[in-house]
Amino acid sequence: MLKTNKLQGLLLVLVFTLGSQTVWAQELTNTADTNSGIEQDCGLTISGKVIDHDTREPLIGATVHLDQPDMSAVADEYGNYHFHHLCQGTYTLKVSYVGYKEESFTYKITASSVRDLQLHADTKLLKAVEVTGAHLTEQAQATATLSGRELEETRGLSLGESLKALTGVSSIQTGPNVSKPVIHGLFGNRVLLLNNGVRHESQQWGNEHAPEIDPLNAQEMTVVKGASGVRYGSDAIGGVVLVNPKPLPDSAGVKGKVSLIGSTNNRMGTVAGMLEGKLSQLPLSWRVHTSVKKAGSAQAPDYNLKNTGFEEQNLATTLGYKQAKFGAELYYSYFHTKIGILSSSHAENLTDLNNAIGRERPEQIGEFSYDINRPYQDVTHHLLKAKGTYKTGDVGELQFTYGFQQNLRDEYDVLRQASNKPQLSLKLLTHSTELVWEHKPISNFSGSIGTTTLWQDNTYAQGSRYLLPYYQNFTAGIFWMEKWRQDNLELEAGVRYDHKNLNVKAFEGDELLKPEYTFHNFSGSLGAMYDLGYHLTLSGNASYASRAPIAYELFARGKHNGTGSYEFGDPDLTSENAINTMVTLNYHSNYRFNSELSLYNNYISNYIYLQLGEPVLAVDGAYLTGYYKQADAHFWGADLSLQYNITDMLSLDTKASIVYAINTETDSYLPFISPARIDNTLRYSLGNLGSEKLSETYIAAGGLLVDKQHRYDEQSDPLLSPPDGYFLLHAAVGTNIQVGNTTLDVSITGNNLLNTSYRDYQNRLRYFTDEIGRTIMFRVGVPLNIKNS
Amino acid sequence: MFNKLIFNIHLNTMKKLFRPYLAFLLIGSLLTISSCGNDDDPEPVNEEELITTVTIRLEPNEDAPKGTQTVEATRRDVDGVGGTAPAIGSLVLQSGVTYNATLTLQDEQANEDITEEIQEENTEHQFFYEVTGADVEVTPTDRDDNGRILGIESTVVTGAATTTPGALRIVLKHQPDGLKTDTSDINTGETDADVSFPLSIE
């Protein structure tokens, strides 16, 4: 991106230099041939100015091209162009200029005419960082992308916390370190994560199981909102999160980057290093990325959150081979984390839980420490991916992806007696394949067709607590999607079928049952995008997705510490089906004001949810029970993002979202739905501050306002009503500093600057403790240029 | 017409291209079967640190009238939460008697004596007794290594006879990391056991 920008800058300079010269050929070519069918030399003229649509500035040096007759003109130093010797007729003028979108204008000429041609700055090209939307969307479904500076400002946060920067995305938390993305009120198995193109497969059903993905290795994270079953698997009822590392280098040499991140709140230190290169003799590229994180206990404004430290080690290596026709990629990543869970969040029974709720602060506070004691989680995830691509002539590309994943989750409970063993030890193996043929436009159609398979084996270590049974799962799917585009209109449609076999080995008392399930799941989508004008795009999408119940929902049986509940699956559950409609209005590519509004509506029949019920009496007291049930549910809401450039330097960013969710059978609210929220940020770009050593300096400040969740009842929250709303102040400052031959990027971000004590409705530990207090994070990135060639 | 032609060509290319994929799939499935075909059946899981059985045994002390019986009541739930409901015995005590009470906790799934475990970690545990609906006073008699109340053993003094049964509630609290102090109470720490026996005095 940086490179193309430099190139453009160079071109601009070139164009300006040339343009300022007084002698400037008006008509470059005039090869109108006598047999072109248009009568020759009728003496008419089209002339006018080429100007910027927004600033009305003349665009010196813009090229105006006429197809019939084949003529070109270049705008002079006043932006004027003219074509002479034209006859009556219809002419199409194609105008292009560096940094602007190419546009065509068609005029019917009966007499000599003056026509001003207005071009739109190509925001995609001009800015290195493009915020969501802006005509980047090539699909009718609403998406949001976190990349560039916005992504940089989230470095050091977990995946779930980073994604909260996007409109319509929130997270379900278990304390400060466990965060799972929520899209439009849906989460867990309804939100698919694609890590470098492979479906991330772990124990996603657990609300306290954070995604095992290192966001530091990502260059871009895109959220597809709403049911996206066709392309990614029929269970994607809520949406999809695509986590993509940056593409392998395409020019020879070796370079790298070292990043250091520090946080004041939990005294976290993170070191990340990246090295990448391309061989000069062979079309072979490679990359190694690693990161190590270590954090102590987090701090609420008034007390220490005992045992909330964590550590994480990551490694990702990629090897790529690319020829004109054939490409191959081998990728391996390792993720390991050990996460302490707040000591006082371990409620054994309902009485303990009520005691905890009644306390102002957690029973055990302690002092800051890097130690991690029980309860804690120790999770390891391996991903091996092999991908091959083959260009099928001029018409498309065939892609094959194989993925192997091993997910090991060990949970260590608080025990009466010292022990080294985990109380819960789950192992999930996943093999997945995907074969896709993407075809290039054939007349107005472009699309893809493909098949996928997924094979899984879940086991638990002998001697660990029973919660989830052994099972094997095989899913095979086939899909086809096409896009049709003409002029202002794009239509898209897709269908998918998934066949799923699930073989379970579950205990009923001492008896081992081996039930087998077969599910047939269909998905479909229809979408349309219509450009209402240059700046305004209206898109609509209706999709159907069907998710088969997972083994946990069918066969869960066990104690859930932290909520003082026992959870029971229901072996008779059926697939849940969503009909999701969404309308998005996008005003984009304007240099002053851009915005996007999405409205959505999601009907889910047979929605699977955990209903808290009557307590059961165990030897250690009363426990709440949670039973998996099905009912029809209805989700609806809106996302709004606005961006207003008050001056060239100062801009205001607004993001707001609201979501409603009800169980239509019992006419009650659903739990864990994000309350309405709005975030406003003012950003001031300072450029180089008059120093040659600085560039892209900025300061920003803003506030996040989260409402109290008013939409709750006895059924959604039987234990404790939602906490009050809150307001948090945040700020950021950043710059690039040139030191010798390298440019360091440096930034500082601060969250909860007023050190506000608050509790968040979507944090499962809200029963026990306040959220973390003031957090300042420091980041330094040092690029390394090791070998150029 | 032209589109149809292209489409047919595509179909042919597709067929060709699918062939190696099918082969790959076969190889893939072979791989998965050989490397991960975990067809072993799981063993039944015994819940760790489960307390299936709580027994209180009350022996009349030497001052009790002759013929006063030793009383024992047990709460037993061998399969844990769910499944079969727990069996809970009742206590029928004599009026105006002092009993020496002893608690026994067992895990009958794993055949373990939990009382021993608690004795080993006596500085982090304490039993609490609550009586409702009967004139009974329970006083723990044993102490932990720090000289604080433990409560495996106690004296139980009964008063007047009851007309309707009351209850004796016994709560075992785990109070690690310095939570057990001279002032810690039934609301401190985590509950390891919380059982109630119907109690009447004759």
C-alpha cells in the first residue's frame, strides 16, 4: 500500500511538472478514420473543464478520451479540454486522472457545447487507511473491516476485544482476558471464525472459551454480518469473522518488524517479531511470525483482580510458491495460552453465588501478581494448512485447501487437595478440505462453486470431569454462488447443502449409549446492490441458514463453575433455521461526509438456548440448572457509522448500534444481548508537525456510551438484573519517527481514562467484580530491512 | 449460445479437475482413519472430589440416662447431581441429653474417606452447624493446627421435645489463602458440602 502511494505521489509530481509547461499539446491523437460511420468535420465543438467534484478545483493534466472518433485531449493548466470538428451525434467522454476514479459521460450533441466533467477522488487510493465501507464492499451483505491504523490501535488486545472497534460487534466476556465476538446479538457456534482461510474449530460452545487466534499476526480482520451460510458453512447464522495475515512478499529480499507493546493496567509486556522474504532465483516466499505475551493481574479502579494474569505464546510460519499458473502455500501456527480466572468468581453453589453478588467487591483481592493459580485454563491450538491454486485457463482459478487442527483445552478447578491434573481435559481433532473453483466474469456473471468436508474427533482425558461426550462428526457440503453485474446493478444468489453425521458416545449412568445423528442443512442467499448515484449505494440481502445442534447442546451434563449451575443437553434437539434480511444504505467516497446505515431482521426458528431453571440439590448445596431448549426467536436492530471531515485535519467518527432479541414463544427477552451503544471519536491529523523526522502524526479523543440493558426479565436474568450504563473516555496519539534509515511507528492509547468503576452486562463475571480501570498502552514498531535485492 | 458453450467446456474441465481431488479425498480419509481413528470407548468418569455420603453419628455421653441409643443419619447420593435422588436419613434424639457427635464424609464412587482429606487441610476448612425448629445446641470441640475451630467433632445438647420436626444443617466451607480467620463465618469461602437432616426430639 505504502509503495503504491509513493508511486502515485511521483506520478502526480510528474503530471504537475508537465502540466505547468506552457506548451502542451491539446490533442494527442487524432486518428479519426474516414470510415468510422460518423460524418466527418461537421465543425461542432465539445469543451469544458475537468474539475474535482467536491473541491471544484481544476484537474490539470486529466485525460479525456473520445471513443468514436478515437481522440484524446489533456486538460490544460486551467483544467480546460476541447474537441473540435465533431458532428451531431452521441459521444462518450472517458475521463481519467491519477488519484481519481475513471468516469464516463455521455452527451448528445446538436450544437457546440460546454460540458464540465466532474471527477471523484478515489478515496481507496488516496488514503493508506480506509475505514469500513467506501465502495470496497463487493457483496450485498454488510461487512466491516478492521485494518490499518484502526487495527494498530487495537494491538495488544485479544481478538474479541479488537473486533469491538467495529460497528455491530460486541463481545461476551469472562473477566478481563476471555472475550468472544458477538455479531448482531449472536455468538458461539453461530459465529464462524476463519483463521487464514481455515474454519477455526475449537470448543466454541463455551462462553468462557476465547478464540485461539493471535490477532498480532493479522493484517486485516473482516466481519461479515448476518447469516453467511452459503460460502462458509450452514452454521454461520450470526456471521463470519475473517482473520487474514498479510500476503507473502512479492519482491525479493528479506525484511522484518519487531513490535513492543506494554500496558499499565495489568503490566502486560508483549514482544512480537516478524521476518519475511522472497528468494531471488525461485518464486518462493516465506514468513515467520512470533509473539509472546505476559500479563499480571488486572486492576479495577478500587481493587486488584486476583488471579487474572495470563500468558500466551504464538508462532506462525508460512511458505509460498507462486508461478503464473500454479501456486502453493504451506502454513503452520501454534497458539498456547494460560489464563487465570478471577479467584472469587468460583462459586460452588447458589448460596455462594448469592453471597458473592451481595458483596461490594470480590472476597479475595490480594495484590498485583504475575502468578496464575487455580482456577485457570491452559489451551493449545495447532493449525496446519496446505493450499494449492491452479489457474484454469483464462476463465478462473481452482483452489484446494486442506486444514488440520488440534485443540487441547485443560481447565484447572479450585480443589480441596493439591493436584497437578486438570479437572477438564478436552481434545478436538479436525481435518477439513475445501475445493473451490472461482470463475471470472462470463458475460455478466462471476462466481464460485465448491465442496467442503470436515471431520472431527472429540475426546476427553480419562479421569477428567464429564461435561462433553466423545463424538465424531463428519460434514460434507456443496455450494454454488453467482454474481451478475450490469451498470448500476449487481445481483447475487447462492445455494448450499450440508450433510452432517454425528456419532456420540455418551454415558447414561454407567451405561454407554452410542446415538447416531444425521442432519441435512440447506442454505441460500439472494442479494442486490444498486448504485443510486455516484455516492449512494443501496444493498439488500436475504439469506437462509440452518445450523445442526452440536454435541454439547445435545449431551452436555455437568457443573459449570462460575455461574453455580448444572447444564444438561437435550438429545432430541433439531436444527435451527434462520431467515435473515438486511438493508444497507451506504453514502461513500465523499471527501467530507461518509456514512453507512444497516437495518437487519433475523427470524430463527427452533433457536437453541440455555434456559436457567429450578435449582437442584447437590451435596454441596443448591445449584441452578440450565437446560438446552428450543424456541422461535426474533433478532432485529440497526448499525450506523458516520464519518465527518470537519476540516482537512479534523474528523469525527461515530459508531452506534442497537439490537433487540426476544424469544417469541415465551415472549421474553434473550440473555447476553448487547445494550445500545455509541462511540464518538474526534481525530486531529498533525502531519509532520514541521519536523522532517515525523510523519502521519495524530491525536484522537473520544467517548463510549453504553446504555443499561433495559430489555431483560426474570427469564433472561434470573440472578441479577443488568448493571447501569456507563461512559468511558478514550484517547490516542501516534506518529512515525525517522531514526537513521528506519521509520518507527509509535502510538499510545488510553482507555477508561477517568478510571470509572462500572460493570458490563455482557461480562459473565459482572456478578463478582467491576471492570478494569484506566489502561494506557504503549506501542513501538521497528521495521527491519535486512537484505534488499 | 456462446455462454452455453463456455459452460460445457467448464463442465469438462471441471470433471478433469475433480478427479485428482477425489483421489486426494480418498488419501485424506485414509490418513484420518489411520492417524485419528480413535474408536476406543470412554471409561465411565468418576467426578473428582465428589462427596457422595455425609454421616453424622451421635453417641450419648456418660451422663445420659441408661439405654439412650446412639443415633446415626446419612445423606447418600452415589451418582451425584441428577439421576437418582439422594437418600436422606432423619435424626431422632432424646430430650435433655448431651451427645458426642462425629462427622464422616465419603466418596463411595472412588471409595475414599474425605474426612481424612479435610483433617490434612484442617487450616483451610471449617464445619458450621445450624439448627432450626428445635432446641438443640451444637458446639464444635476439635481445633485445627492453628487452634481455630474445625468442627468434625462436636457436642450436641438437646432441650425440650419437639412437636414438629426441625432441621440440622451442616455446612463445610473451604477457606483457602488466609480466608479462614478468627472472624470468618459461614459466608466466607466456598461451599464443599451443605446438607440438612430432619431433626426431632422425643
